[in-house]
Amino acid sequence: MRNDNSPPPPESGSTIDPHRPWFTRRSTLVVGVAALAPAALAGWVLTQAFAAGSGSDGPSHSAPLPASHSTLSPGQRDAKPGSTAGESAPASPGASASSPAAAPAPAPAPAKGPLAGRTVVVDPGHNAGNFEHTEEIDQQVDIGTNRKECDTTGTTTNAGYKEADFTLDVSLRLRTALEAQGAKVVLTHQADRPWGPCITERARIGNEAKADAVVSVHADGVSAGNRGFHIILPAKVKSGAADTAKIVEPSRQLGERIAGNFARTTGSAPANYLGSGTGLVVRDDLGGLNLSTQPKVFIECGNMRDAKDAAQLTSPEWRQKAAQGIADGIVGFLGG
């Protein structure tokens, strides 16, 4: 059954009634679209012409795609200037990068302090391992004036505290104090070897470092009742490989500086058994001094066989004072 409001279908060969409303609307739409198409095409061509004329590198051959339709992969779009093959091209000269290049690692800050640029060699006397290597340390070495043992065991307190343990402890504290003043510090050993080094090698380490000052740390082992510290200075020696002429005077100045500061800082007095109360002694039988070409002294910080001195030497607090006193003397000698 046909709805009276719907138009009848056209019959073959019949003339379409121009008064039918549905046909009129469709014709108008088609005509409108047909009229707009040429205008849109002309606008697109005009836009391309202007775009080609505005580029600095010559005419463009294709319209750019929107970012969302870029043919580059996400990784290529995010690549930074300077990336390798397969990534986006590097930025042209003068173009700013999308992110700053990684800055080179900063150079180490130069040492600061009164001893900046100075080298000090600290020689911890003996080595705790020497007790197990007596054959090796008994080997004779040439010290210029004669021949002596490569090294010795050192002494101990009556309770068994080794001189070698004492000297290493004070030397490590001394290194810390000197580095705080800006010095470069070289230790002849850090108990990192089973025995030694020999006294000839200890001297060589200071010479090769071209040290501004060398201090060998020790403690004495004489009979009870003998107390106090003393500084051993090199004698003027010229024999064999030994020639101390150039270091005698600066070594004395170094020793005097250390003696004054050591007494003041530790409260210890100069030795009562040698040096006539000055705390200074000159010797020509120590290879570490005879073979040195740099200003050098030994310090005997106290007598390990005396109960009162031993109580100080075994005290960490006193050992810290001892290290500081030696450091202050070195700073004073080097003009800090």
C-alpha cells in the first residue's frame, strides 16, 4: 500500500515533473558542490605558489605534512642535534640545540693552603713485619760512611706495643694534618709490604720525590728514667754515595722548627739524656740521612722503655698532638 505523501517512482521514458520538491533540493545541492570545487582548487594552487616563493632554499616540491602525520618515527622526531645515522640530521651551524650538550668534567680544584705546591715525604720508621723477616732486613747496605743492616725491627714498650705501630699511626695523622695545609704527602710505606723498605730505599723515595722536607718518625728504646724527645740532624758527610753538604743547614732549620712546635704542642720536654737539653743531635751513621739529597731529619718522639713516656706514646690523644706538632714545624720551615 503506497503512502499518499511519497512521490511515485518515475516511469521509463516519462517526463519528470519539475514541481516535485525532492528533485529540486537534490539539484540545488549538486550544483552548489560543483560550483565550490573549482574555487577550492584555485585556492590550494594559490597557497602553494605563495609557500614556494617564501622559502630561502628554493621552491618546495610537496606540501608539508602535519606533525601528526610526519613520516619520521617518534625516536627520530625526538633526536637531538649531533645524533648518529638513523636519527634526525644535525643542526645547521649557528642553530641552537634543543638541549645543552653535556659539559666536560671540571678539572680538580688546585690544592689550597700555605703548603700548596709543596711536597713532604713522611717516613714511618721500621715495619711491624720486620720481626718475621729478620733474614731479609739483616742484609747489609752501603750508607756512604759504612755498611749497615737494611732495616731493623725497632723497639717496643714493656707491654709489647711496637715502635713500628706507633710510627705508622703518627705518620698517618701527620699526613692528614699536612694535606689540610695543601701539601702533597708521600709515605715511604703504609705497612703495605711484608718488611722494609731498606734505609737506602727510604732515602731514595725522598730524593726522587724532590721533597721540600722529609721527616722520619721514630721512638727511642733506652733504659727507664731517660725521657723526652730529640731531633736527629745530618752531619756533613761526603763519602761514597753520601754527600750531605747541601742539606746540612736547611735540615737544621727544619729540626729546630719541629723541636719548638713539638714541645709546645705535646708538652713534652727535650731529652734529658742527650743533646744538652736542646733536643737536637747530629749523627753521621744513619743511612736515611747520609743518602738524602733533600732537607731531612729524624724525630725520636719519646722513650718507649720509660713508663711515663710509654703512657704518652700509647695514647691516641697524645699521638695526635705529636703529629700536629711535627706538622706545625714543617709548615713553619716551609714558610707557611
